[in-house]
Amino acid sequence: MGRRRRLAAVASGALLAAAMLAGCAAEASGPPVLNFYTPADNASGYAAAAEACTAEAGGRYRVVQQTLPKSADDQRLQLARRLVAGDPAVDLMGLDVIWTAEFAEAGWIEPWPEDAAAAVTEGTLKGPLETAMYQGRLWAAPLNTNTQLLWYRTDLAPTPPQTWDEMIDMSERLNQQGLPSYIEVQGAQYEGIVVWFNTLMTSAGGQIVSEDGKVLLDDGDAARQAVEIMHRVATSPAADPSLSVAQENDGRLAMEAGLAAFQVNYPFVNASINTPPPDGGGGGTFIDEQGRPTNVDTGRRVVDVFAWAPYPRVDPNEPATVTIGGLNIGVSTTGGDQGLAFEAAQCLRNRENQLRNALEGGVPPTLEALYDDPAFQQEYPAWEAIRNSLQNASVRPKTPAYTSISIVLADLLNPPMQINPETIVPVMAEQVERAVNSEGLVP
């Protein structure tokens, strides 16, 4: 154990020393360099934004895009290690929306000054903005966002279901007729199943944890309603047999294969089914007159009956509060010139750069005005549904312990067919309480 700690310390020191040398070399040869660390997905778009903002700076600073690993967990780990080591080469960071509270509490990101915060708030959609807030302050600038919709087959469901109960009933009737009937949803043991639960619970009026760390899972009936829906979907005779291992891409593929009648998923599924192979589903499989998949060229594919609608409700009288994702820009406490970093961050998320990210990177923007842009509307035919969902969105628990909470909940909720709605909520509340208090081990 001692040897591993010494090696870790040496590695951290070497990393920091290398970063310092790189930073000094950059500054000695020209204007200050602001390193912008982003996920690997859409790295070219973020690099283009960095170049545009460098040009706009007129020689006062340069923004250089740096690529993080593809996995969100690996991104977080690399950033945390650099920040703990006091790395001065980390100036701007693309932060997953679930990291805001953790990075703020750890002292790794700067709170936004009042004037800069006002500029970010102006024109930003309410849902994405909420992901960047913690304890009444703005800690990051929303760069892009994401939300789920209901995607369905118009030949199997001419009128889309408004509630989960209605959708399950429709699915079971289709199954009885021998027609495609699956409801595709993220049920594997990972963050996706926690998003599903959080959306259902908040749609029922509940909350997992408050910002001050109070566990609210067993307050009221919302958590019970959520797990009852999850259990009913999983145990329905129309359930996809692979539900307990299904992630976003699995739902997309099942719909394109003609096996699903419904899926709750992100807007990328629409782009995929409308994109030729090998990059997309090429319209999906052929379907016969009844809507069943076939190898015969019938002249009709899944794409011809593919449509979208608002995410299903829990309460018939209240719209769903869909849990949103996305990326925010944080300004590091370890970097060089925070004033320049705040300025650069606003440039990186401006209209031009957000539109590029949406059109080329497939990530919806956070600026409300872009939803009226014809270029965006052409690329995102479901733009109005996306905007409406973002305006009535929910966010995941704003707590530094969220990663532990997510691991605990994903373990307890998977597989969904084994959920016992009569007993699981108190167990969930107890385990989340332990995660919030950093007690014991997580799965």
C-alpha cells in the first residue's frame, strides 16, 4: 500500500511538473494559452470553437482544445487528478452536468462573477441553466444539453400514449396481436436506469436528495409510483427480454429492426434512422402491411412510420419532468488567468459555436434563440418537442455524493423485473443516506 501511494505521488508530481513546463513554454512564445479540456465526442467541434475564439481574442490569448477520454468516468478521473495536483495547465473544462456540486464543493471550479453570470443566464434555457447552479450560485456555463422524447410507430399507435400506464396497455394489446410491441428504455445497471427512475420520480412530484443533503426518497408516494412503473414495464408480457441490459443504443437498434413499438430515448435516434449505413440505420428494416419486420422489399421501412411525442407522463394531469444531460464549461481554480477564462468560456458557448455543435456534433444547444434557427430546425425536426421538454426538465440530485448515489441506485433497481415496489423504497432511502454520508462501501 505504501509503495503504491509513493508511486502515485511521484506520478502526480511528474504530471504537474510537465504541465507547468508546457504552460511556461506556451506563455514564453506568445500570448497566454487557455487549455480547454473536452470529451472525445465532438472534439473537432470544440476545437473549431477554440480556433474561432482565439481569432476573436485578437492576440490577447489563445484557446487550445485538449481531448479527454471517451468515458465520462475516465474524464472525471483525469480532471480530478490534475486539479488535486494543482495543475496550472487546466483552465477551462467541459463538465458533465452531474459534476457541478462535486467540483464546486471540492474547490476545483470558480464561481462565476456576477456580471459574467448575468450574461450566461440571459437567453439560456431554464433546464440547462439549472444544471450549472449550486446553492444559489452559477458555477458553470451551459454549453450543450440533451433530453429524451417518446419515439413511436404511427402504424402501431396512430395516437401516441400520453402516460406510462397507457403506453404499457397499448404495448400489451399489440403483443396479443402478434405485432411489434416492445417498449425500449434504459434498464441496464448504469446511469441510464437512474435517469429513468429520477424522471419518473420527479414527474410524480418527488425528489431523491435536496441540495442540503437531506434524503427525500421516502417522503410521499413518488418513489413508489416510479418503481411500480419500472416493475410493470419489465414484467409485462410485451417487455423486451433484454431490458435488464439495455442501454440507449440497444433501444435504437430494436426500433430500427422493427421489434419495438415505443422507445424513450435521445434525439440521436432520429438522426440515426435517417442516415444511410454504415453510420446509421438506413431507414430501418422493411415492414409488411401489418407492421411486422420482413426481409422482403415491401417499399416501406420503419422510418416511414417513425414519429415523436412528449415523454410519457406519470400523472395524467402533469407533463413529465425529463432528466436532462449535457455539458457545461467550468473555470478551473488552478489555471492562470481566470478573468480571461471567463471571457473565453462565453465565446466558446456563443450562438455560432453552439449551432456548430448541434449540426455537426449532434448535441442540442442551450441558447433558446437557436431553436428558432431554420438550420437547427432542419437538422432537428423534433426541435419544438425538445425545447418544451428542456423548459420543464428535472436535474439529477445536486450533491457532491451523486456518483455514489448513482452507483447505489443502479444496483438496487437492476434488474427492473425483480423490483419489489412494496419493500424497495425504504431500502433505497437507507442506502442513499449512507452514500450521502460516505458510510460503508458502494456496489
